[in-house]
Amino acid sequence: MLDENLARIRAHRNNIHRYRRLLKTRLSQLERNFVERRLAEEKSALDALTAATFPVGFRAPAVSAEAMGVAR
């Protein structure tokens, strides 16, 4: 399952890079709109898949100014 999701993540990232490269070329407005829409869809799919594959969020613990040695 993890290998499958990693392959999907890689595919979405490759598509995102491809669409970004395409946007740097000369396109008609219709083509540009299509590529921009596909880019947004790929980013959204990548974000959702990444969140599902790696659900753990890491946060730094809150540290007080006194613990950091900062005088107020």
C-alpha cells in the first residue's frame, strides 16, 4: 500500500512539473486555462494523497522565553 501511494505521489509530482514547464511555453488562452486547471487538480490530488499517506503532523513544542534564556 505504501509503495502504491509513493508511486502515485511521484506521478502527481511529475505531472505538476510537466504542467509548470508547459505554462512557460507559448499557449493559446484555451490551452493555458486547461493546463492551469489540470495543475490545480494535480496539486489538490497530491495534497490529499500526501495527507492520507503521511497523516502524522510534527509540531515543535512551545518553548517559553525563560527556557530560551531570553530576558524580557
